Amino acid sequence: MKILYAEDEKALSEAVVDILSYHKYIVEPVYNGEDAFDYAMYGDYDCVILDVMMPKKDGLTVLRELRENGYKKPIMLLTAKSQVEDRIKGLDAGADDYLPKPFDMGELLARIRAMLRRREEFHTNQLRYGDLELDVENGTLSCNGKSIVLPKQEYRMMEQLMLNHNMYMNSEDLLEKAWGFNSGADINSVWLYISYLRKRLSSIDSKTEIVSRRNFGYKLEQPS
């Protein structure tokens, strides 16, 4: 899952990014409202977290402009405890949730999970394809009673392959979706982790294969 996180307090931003990354989320941090709007409109995120008080453009303005431009993804507002009016305005403007600052990291994680569960395309905490089941809460990949907990980056790759099992994903798409824009990883990382995942599938006796097609990319496939 990929999150856009807009917060101008650098120390808080770094702490939240570390926690969310530890829990297998990909997080793109931005530090002002103008960047938050641009990244949300032109990026590919599962949800957006906006601080209300930001330079260049405040979070409420970003929220309103996103909704006016047809943005459908879940959006959470971060507000100071005294900003009751901002919370009301935010919910009226289309926020899916709000969280008062300072907040507990455990509550932030729980609210993110709740927002994502409410999305129309996510009715369950499990992704399924063929004989595979991936638990998005704990990163466990299972097949016919055998299971393995995937390391963070392998989980992100498998998640993308399962979400997009009906199409080929090229290396550039996988790199962006599984690592993020600013990761510093390169195409060689995709090839390496595809190899790791093929070994994981073999270890749990899955018949599902990661197939490759020249100039198209990779996808999951069931044997005919």
C-alpha cells in the first residue's frame, strides 16, 4: 500500500515515515500544500494524510481542491486538538477521517487500516489469486496450509503482482509501486526480488508462477 503524507514538521514526518515503512507501507513525504496537491493528483496512492497547518497551501484547501477535481482516494486530516471547527470543515469537505495531534502511532496505524478497509475494492484483509492468499495485515503468504511471512520488500512486490494479476507489470511500474519514487533502487532490484519470490512460491508448494514476457514484464499465472 502506498501513502502520501503531507507534514511540514520534518522531525515528525521522519518518525511517522519510519513507523509506516516498518509496517510495510510505502510512504512519500511532502512538506507543503502545493506539493501535496500535485503529488496526489499525478501520483498513484492508496490514501493521503494531510496536516491542516502547512505552508503555501493549508490542508483544508488541498482537501477541497482534490475533491473538486474528482479525487476519490481516502484522505485523513491531522488537526490540533483545539481545531474542532477545522475537523467539522474537513469532514464536510470530504475527509474520510481526522486524527488530533499529538497522536499515538498505534491509533494512526489503526485508522489507516480502517480507511483502506472502507474502500470499495477492499472488502477483506486477504488478497487471493489461484492457490495463493496474502494477508495484508501481517504479510503472510499462504498456499494449501503452508505459509511464510514475507520480508517487507518481498511483500510489497507480491502485493502488486496479486493486485494486478490480470496484467503484465513492467520493471519500471514494479519499481515505482513497490519501492516508491525516491528509493534509490534500480531495475536490478526488481529482477532480484522476482527471483526471491519465485523461491518463496516453491517453498510453499504453490502451482502459481511468476511468468515474464519480453517487453511486457511480469505477472502471476496459473498452469493450464
